[in-house]
Amino acid sequence: LGICLFVSLEIYIFAAAMQSAGKILIDLRQAAQQGQILQQELADDFFEALEQDEIIGGRVCVSLCVKENASECFQLRFHIQGEVVVGCDRCLAPLSLPVDTETVVRVCADDSFVQSDEDVKALSGNGYAYDIAWDIYENTLLALPLQRTHPIAECDADMLTRIAGAEDEEAAEASSN
């Protein structure tokens, strides 16, 4: 995992807000005006705070560049790099997978843009404050392979035996009916 550089983020409420209920709030207008790339390293506690069960933990470095396009519309360019832990699809044991993805999210304060384009997200009534936590989670999840398995030799042998036994029992029940 590369080194994640940090810039001064006091006006963005970037890292501190993450501690409150899995949120990472930034002021989009201020971030766009500053023109800096915002960077933050997120770890297990970030994934645990979200209401999800796909990603068990991990450590990712998130870089974010915010630009204001049209009137009150913002382009958020994310670069997410690191490693996350998910359950193996075969044996359910923890599996570490690399993540390296770049995505763009569009956010507008004007509802007319949001209604005309389903790929645009709306700002809530909190001025220009926007919670990027779920965007980070979703883009991290989308960067993972569809099939998430260890090489067969690294899978939990005990769990594979239990699964095979349960499948044998189900097959026996099905054939007796």
C-alpha cells in the first residue's frame, strides 16, 4: 500500500465527521474553490460504521478532487487505492483484495438537473455539505471482482468439508423424494 499524503482539511470536515455515524461530510463549494486534492486514509472503523455487510474491513487511501461545473453542479473525482477484506465466496474465510479505482460522481443542488439525469445525485438541504462515505463504499465495492475466492489450496479446509457434507445431504434428500 502506497503512502497516503494528507493536506489541511479543517474547512472540509473530512476526517473528523467520519467518526459520526459513518459520515464524511465535505463542503463542495469550498472544496471546489480551494482546488486542492483532498486525501484521507480510511481503515476498518470506516467500513464497520457503514450499514453494510460486504466489506469486513481494510485500509484504503481516498483522493478526491472537486470541481464546480455548471451552476451549483459539482464533479467529484475519486481515486481509491488500497486493500479491503471480504468473505471468500467459497469458504467464507476473510480474503484480502487489492483496490485501485478512479470514478466520477456528479452532484447538483438544482433539482432540475437531478430529475433529467439519473446519474446525478442531489444535495440535501444542508447547503453545500455532502456526505461522500457511501460513494467511497460503493465505488470500492464496484472495483472488486464478482467472484471473490482464495485459491482452493488456501480455503478453510474445515469449512469446505462442512459445505460438501451439507451438499451431499441435500442431494440425498432430493433423490429420495
